[in-house]
Amino acid sequence: MVHFYSKNFKIGILGGGQLGRMFIQEAINFDVEIHILDPDISAPSSKIAHHFFQGDIRDFETVYAFGKDKDVVTIEIEHVNVDALEKLQTEGVKIYPQPELIRMVQDKGLQKEFYSKHNIPTADFRLITDSQQLNSNSDYLPFVQKLRKGGYDGKGVQAMRISEDFAKGFDSPSVLEKFVDFEKELAVIVARSSNGEIKSFPVVELVFNDEANLVEYLFAPANVTKEIEKKSQEIARNLIEKMQLVGVLAVELFLTKSGEILVNEIAPRPHNSGHQTIEANFTSQYEQHLRAILGLPLGSTESILPAVMLNLLGEKGHTGKVKYIGFEEIISIEGVYPHIYGKETTKPFRKMGHVTIINSSLEEAMRVAKKVKDTLKVVAENRD
């Protein structure tokens, strides 16, 4: 294997969305050559990757051909062809996160079984194969039905409160997860290097847009006790160690009203719940992922200042070529850092960018974030 500071060293990324784009921006500082594979010729990473290849990340031959001349292959989305990655791994290509872990994360049922096997706290669950089995689980109500495969950003999730809700159920293999009476939704970004070093970032608090089931705000640090902070990070570090994952792992958590901390879902890559680390921490989650997969010492995860991250979502009723309103006004505010993802078209609730607001006072950062949300709008040039 060529050393990473050699000009012949190549990292390949499956997926060229905003996560890949932000990873490239950090990799430039290490002078590492990044190759991207994505089906969309105008993907956010396409304009800044050293080499961009248009192709299907779920197709065996495409992924295999892309990866066979790379030193390391990583992902920015889980929905990739794992069989090709396993073949590449047997041929000496470093695949991080490891293919068997990607395969597990692709299946929410396998995730839940892994948690049970390794005593990772999580909500109670049952597994079903089709919608007909919903009726035989009416004793389990209320619960959330989650598709085992293919769901993301709130898609593939249905709340089931009464048996009449079964009519809208998914007719595919699913997880039935008992409703959790939670106080807050939290997240921890944790990293493990190929040398086995583990570091976790401070706990953040997530506030969701109920209509889109997407994160709208993120507060860092989370408003939790030191005990909850410590326990959350311990769970995340224990989980990544049990998985033996190399790279960054996002661990989404429920803090229940009784004070329990339960793992909700995981993502084996940089994640929306770590965007604020670019400005608010000594090391960003993207640099940490790079350090981890290259076997370098992990960077400091300490916070520099409190932060609020606001997702920029496409406005309702707007589909078409994107236009940003209020941009100049928000960047005139001290401590406001916009990240526009370079997507050419918008649609309702599509993630088009994010804004991080840092301030010595979290309360002030929250006030500014509200102003940014009210001012900066993502619309279509010609409204649908």
C-alpha cells in the first residue's frame, strides 16, 4: 500500500453528496487525492473532487471497477454495493467502514439484533416480514414500523398507534419498535482509527421538523447533566469498539423521561449531527474520519465555542432551479457560517445547505439561529 503522503495515493468515496463535498474540503488540507463515484453528474462533490466518475454506487461491476486502483475506499451513504466492496477487500484494498458493518447498517433488523447481542441499550422491538403480520402484533401497539432496508431522512418510517393504522403499513420486512417516551433526542459522533484509537465528540441535542421528520436545529453542547453526557459518550465508544468499525460513527440516542439512554439508529460515516464541528470544534468530523481511515492520530474533539446548526431545507411549494433569499443579510452577522451544498435544484424539505452559528453564549447563538431561519430562504426561481 502506498503511503498517504505519496502523490500516487488515492481515496475513493462512494457517494458525492454534501458529506463527500465537506470531506473533500478537509482532505485538501492533507493534500490527499479524492475520487468520487456518484450517479448524478451534477452531484455536490462533482465540481471539487480531484476525479469524478458518474456511475451507480449500487452496481457490482461499477463499484468494483471504481475501487480496484484505490488505496482506501470509504462511503458517504450506506446504500452501496457491499458485494463489490467485499471482493475489493479480499484483493487488498482498504475498505473503511468495513463491508460487513455496512451490510449490517443497511438492515435495521440486523442493527437491532447486534444491539441485543452486545447489551447495547435500545428500544424493545419485534421483526416482521410483511404487512399481514401487523395484525398479529396489535398487542404491541403503539409502535413505529421501520423498513429494514432503504429508509433514510424519515422515509420508510410509519407510526402505528391504533390497529386502523395498519392499512398504511409497509408490506416489506420491517422492525416494529416500541414507542419511546423520550425527553430529548441526542447524538454522539465517535471515531475509531485503524490503529484502534477511539475518541468521541461532545453530545449534541437535536430538534426535528415534525412535518419532514428531519433535523431542523442542532444545539452543541446538549442541555443535559454531566452524568448523561458521560453515559452517552460511553455508550457510543462501547458501540464502536464492539463493532470494531474504522472511521466515524454517528450514534443517535433517545434520552427517556425516566433518564435512560437508548440507541435509536447509527450511521457509519460523517453525519448531519456533526456538521457544527467544522467551526465549533478543534477537529471536524470530516477531518477525524480522514485521520481514522488513514491510521493517523485522532484529533482533539474539544469544543471551541457553543454552537447551533440550522439545516437549510427547500421551502414548501418550491421546486426547480434554486435561489437563496437573504444570504447577504445573514452573513453580515458575526459568528454565522453558511455552507451551501451546490445542488442545482430545490424541492420541498430537500437539504440544500446548513448554517452554523457560534457564540460564547449558547442562548445568543440560538437567538441568532432563529433570525437566520426567518431570513434565509431556499426557493425556486420559478415557483411551481
